[in-house]
Amino acid sequence: MGASTKQGHDIALKSRKIVRSLIGDKTNHLSAKEKTIVERIVHSTADVEYAELCQLSKDFVQNSLLSLKNNRDILTDIKMVSVGINKHSGEVKCFIDHPETIKLAKEYEITRAAAAMQYAAESNFSGMVVIGNAPTALYKVIELVEKGLMDVDSVIGVPVGFIGAAEAKNALKNTKIPYMITKGPKGGTPIAVAATNALIGLNQDNLKEDPL
Amino acid sequence: MGASTKQGHDIALKSRKIVRSLIGDKTNHLSAKEKTIVERIVHSTADVEYAELCQLSKDFVQNSLLSLKNNRDILTDIKMVSVGINKHSGEVKCFIDHPETIKLAKEYEITRAAAAMQYAAESNFSGMVVIGNAPTALYKVIELVEKGLMDVDSVIGVPVGFIGAAEAKNALKNTKIPYMITKGPKGGTPIAVAATNALIGLNQDNLKEDPL
């Protein structure tokens, strides 16, 4: 679970057991890999409600793992999400502070998080998209993918907030994009980071089992 | 609320109104400044439970604002917290990846988050401490302050998790350190960042009103 010392590792193991005991009955419908993702989210937030809020499309895990295996990039909406992502063999990109993003935001009168997605598409980004905060960024990704302007393997779409977050996540569910969302207004950085790092861990497990 | 575009600003304003309507009856015991902090936490997490989980010592806001006014430093346990903090006029420090931290963690068989606090004390850090994740870091800060080895103005102690987080926060409550905590296992990066940025905003409001 990301711990790098013996004490950290012991804490993570004990926590995992507690999480399983708390949410086991709510995750029976999930595959083993999907469970790993949801358990890590509950471990990271200490919020058992996420066991019921997480929704994953049937093709989400497979597409995300293929993306990671091929060392494709990860694009995040904000820096807090990108610095939380560990051990990815491709690049982790975040354009929220990029001068071109700031220019696009002004030109189109959109949020910087949305402009960052547009700039990523213009820079030929391809890979997995992780939106931990901004509904406007998620809407922009959906728009770009549906116009054929962005090459996206899967989307972790867990923006947070009372304005537009639930609606943006519902919009993602109604696309053909492989997705993970959290129902309703809740979500945020720790959920985005936990889901991404769980997938990176699963990819590493796969590579150990099948190094070719 | 940190938004830098008109659309972002409009969303933040609407959200603030919704947050007030949702938690207004749970924050009557708080001062106006304390309410600002708690509202920002609920805005950032879309989790109204935080209105009841946040506890602030009577001297927390005053001591934190004095620390910020004097441009003293902010120390965080992990990078996700430090990159989320905006517009602080002092330095925002995080030593989790520092070579000396890694050395100390090995030498004393402690977590890197705890070792980072020890290294900060050895480097004569002084200012506000913000712990968003690791209970072990919070215990270490308490130990260092009580031994007179660390100069701390206030602590935002909101580590998260089922192992030790609630206990560490209770331990902080039983010190003389000005504190903000979240009761129980819940807490984390967005809570730590929201509380810190709310304080930075309050400090800026103070400076506008009284520029001398």
C-alpha cells in the first residue's frame, strides 16, 4: 500500500484486514481486482461509504491494466493527484499550471482544469485520465473523446463537490469510455490516487507472474 | 476558494451557499473564522460529516493566523499536502523524500513520515505543522514539542486510517499545542489542505483590513 518501511508496511497490512472486515459484504459483486481497488480507496479515506459509491465499467480494469502495461501516460487534472501517484513506468502528466493551459482558459472562458485537458489533447496525450477534483475537466475529456480528439484508454472520474460533480460522473457512465466513478457529490484526490496506485500495483503483480 | 477563472469562481460561490445550507445548524458553536475553515473542508470533500468531526482548540485560529502573518513556515507530512497549499507567504516544507529523512527512518526503524518530522526539528523548523496522513508523524511532533525540540505554533492534525489515527488525534488534544483535529479514523489530504488554505485566506483578509 505504498509503505516503504517495516513499520509502515505492518500498519498497511493490519489496515487492509480491518477494511476487508468492514466492507466484505458490500463488495461481493466485484472481481478480485476490482475489490483490490475499492479496498485501497476505503483504506486511504477510512470512509466505508466508498464501498457503495464506487462504480466500475466491466472493461475498466482490463483496459487500465493494458494501458499501464504498455507504459502509456497518465494525465491528471490537478497536481495533488499527480504527486500522489507512485511507481508508474510511463509519464504522469498534469498541465494545470502550463502557460498554454492558462492561455486556453482565458481564451475560451473555461476553468483551468478543463483547459488542461484541452491542452493535453492538443499535445497528443494518450493513456489513462485521472480526474480527482474538477467536474469541468471530466466534461471536457468526454467532449474531446466523443469528437475523436483525445486518445483515452480509461477514465478514473471521481470529481468532488456539490456543483456538477454527480452530473459529470453520470455523463461519463453514459459514454463508451471504460470508467470508474463515485456516485453522488463525494470523491476527490485520495480516491483518485488510491484507485490509480491500486491499478499500478495490480499491473506490477501481473508482470511478476508473467514477465514476458 | 482557490478558483482562478470566472467559471471556477462562480462554482465556488454556489458551492459555499449549498455547504452553509447543509451544515449551518451544526456550526453554531463556532466563531465566524472557525466556520470558514469547516465550510471549506465540507466544500472540498462534499462530506457533511466533517462539520461534526472537526474539533479546534480555542487558541487554534489565533495562533495559526499569527504564524501566517509572521510568514513563518508550514511543514507537511507528505507531498500531496504541500502541493495543495496555495498563496502562503512563507515556505511550505516537506521532507518525506529528503535523504536525511530516509537515513533517520532506517536508523530508528520509524516511518518516513515520522522521520521527516524529526529531520525538520533538527533543521530548526518553526511554524505551523500540517499532518494529513500519517499518525506516526503526529505522534513524533507531539514527542518533539514536549521534549522542547520543536518550535510549533499550531498543528492541523488530521491523519487518516483505521490504525492509530484516532488515537494520535486524541493524544494531540491532550497537549498544550493549539490544534485542529477530525474525530475518529477519518481525515486526510483534502481536509489538511482545505483547513490550511482557509487560514491563508483569513490571514489575507486580515492584512487587507489592517495593512500595517
